[in-house]
Amino acid sequence: LKALRHAFRWAKRANLAKVTFLDGVETATPPKSDGFPTADATDIEAFQKRWPVGARERLMFDLAIYTGAARADLRRLGPANVQGDVLAYRRQKTGTEAVVPITPELRAVIGRAMQGREVVALAKAPPFILTGEGKAFTQAGIGNAFGDAAHAAGWSAGKRVHACRK
């Protein structure tokens, strides 16, 4: 209706229409939303207690917490993104470059993710987070896997990987 209202007003100003049919018609205002739920300190503690260091679920969580990456980007992060003291990647959604300082905590997470892996050319190195079959997750797949892990850790319904970003 908003777009049509402008089109009808333009038509009236241009003498292409005598009346604007949408004058007086109100559009419904969508309800206000607080957005995605946020993971609080209790949620973080519960996740860390449920999923020990070394578990794939903990790797997903730690990378999400320390990078703030969206699930679309989280699934692609790997050794090729490590550039000295930063983790750099191009955000899938916006195309902007994200540069995350590698803190000692993030460096430890990356080190654990690389344990037991073959050394391969960075450009061909798989992402840090892999499925049980050793393949890269899809965007939906990593979101579902994280959601299942969050649920198992006692997070309330609706709290998923985005809760770590907020």
C-alpha cells in the first residue's frame, strides 16, 4: 500500500488521475520486535558446561562467540581466513570485509580446531567446523546443528546461533 499510495499521488499531480483511491486507507503497523533473543551469561555457562572443549558443538559456539560471525559466514571460516593476528573474511550477506582480532582465546579455539588435521594449502583447507562426514556444513545445517546443541544445553526455544552475535 505504501508504494501504491505514492504512485497514485504522483498520477494525481501529473493529471493522470482525478482521485487517489488510497487516501484515507491506513496500513497496519507491524508489531514492534526486540529481534532475536540474546544469549545471557547463564546461557553461555550452560552451553560451556554441556559441551566440553573438543566437542564440535563447543567449536561452533566458541567460534560464534569470539568472532560474532553469522551462520552463513561461520560455516566457511577456516585456516585461509587467518591472516597474522586477524581472522578476515567477506560477509556473505553484505559483501563487506570483516576483520576480527585473534585474541588468545580465539587462537586457542583455532588451534584445537586444527589438531589432527593434515597440513594442506590454505586455499584448499576445509573450514574449521565439519560435519560428522568431514564435509562443510550448509548454512541451514550449521544453524540446525547449533540449535540442537543449544536446546541440549537448556537454552530456551528460539535461541540459536544469532543469540551469540547479540
